[in-house]
Amino acid sequence: HVQEDRGPHAARIQNAKLTASCSSRERRTSGASCTRKKYEEIQGMTEALAQFFLDWGYWGLFLAAFAAGSILPLGSEAVFVVLLGTGLDPAGCLAAATAGNTLGGMSCYWIGRMGKTEWIEKLGVGEAKLEKAKRFLGGRGALMAFFAFLPALGEAIAIVLGLMRANLALTAGAMCAGKFARYFVLWLSYAWAAAAFA
């Protein structure tokens, strides 16, 4: 005959089961609210960061553009447009955004040039993305850095050019031209919209 009561050990197991059951039930009932809370926290952090960039004017735009050009998941277009709307000189905004975005892109180039594939993967640029960039480059060299402004693929293009040890000066020059073209088109679009709705 096996006794029902197995002592304090059995009680601890039963308590653990009850706790796990309660935790699971709480996760199911509060899952939506937890997700919403995390979203609100991320949104608050994003707004605070955007406000920081805006408060610093040209330097803020430079930093935002640098972050956007690197492997960080940030954008600089909104900061660029808002600062234009505050009356800052378009030439200054173009210079700050182009310089920051080019340096950010060149940081990706140097990551590739160091050839540490494990670092590249840890930074969030997977093998599939690198292969896509290689196919896009099609064996061509440094001048293809012009296209480093492309969303989602730009940092991978810069990294692959670094892995290829493409000419540094040509890479930087082509990348700068592409970044400038991107912000120039954005400025033209803003100027046209401002004139159309004035």
C-alpha cells in the first residue's frame, strides 16, 4: 500500500505545479496588456530619442544620420524633414545628413574589412542578407557603394564591399554621392510639398 502523503517534498512539488499553473494563466490573460506596455515603452524611447536629435539641430541630424547609416535600426528622414520645417538652412541639413550617413555607412565597410563573420552575424546581418548583397553587386567593386543608401540592403552592401577590400577612397566617394543624392531628392520632395500646400 502506497501512502498518499509523501511529506514536505510532495507538498513542495504540488505548490510548484500550482504556481506554474497560475503563472501560465496570468500570461494568457495579461499577454495583450504586456505587449501593449512594451510597445508603449519602445514608442516613448523612440520619441525621446527623436526629440534629442531635434533639440541638437545640425549635430542632432548628423548623429541621427550616422546611426541610420550604420547597423542600428534607426531612420533619419523624419529628423531631416522636421528640421527643414523649423527653418534650418537646407544646405546645412544636406551637409550634416550626408556626412553622418556616409560615416555610418563606412563603419559597416570597416566591419566587413575586418573580416570577422561572427561579429557580422551578431550585429544582425545574417548570411542570407550578405548573399543578397553579393548578388546585387554582381562582382562589381567600389563604385557600387553609391547604392548603400538602399533601405534594408545598404549596410549589407557596405559590409560586402569591406569583405572584398574594395578601394577605400572610391568606396567612400561613391557612398557619399549616393547618400547626398538620397537626401537631395528628399529635400526636393519636401520643398515641392511645402510649395504645393502653402
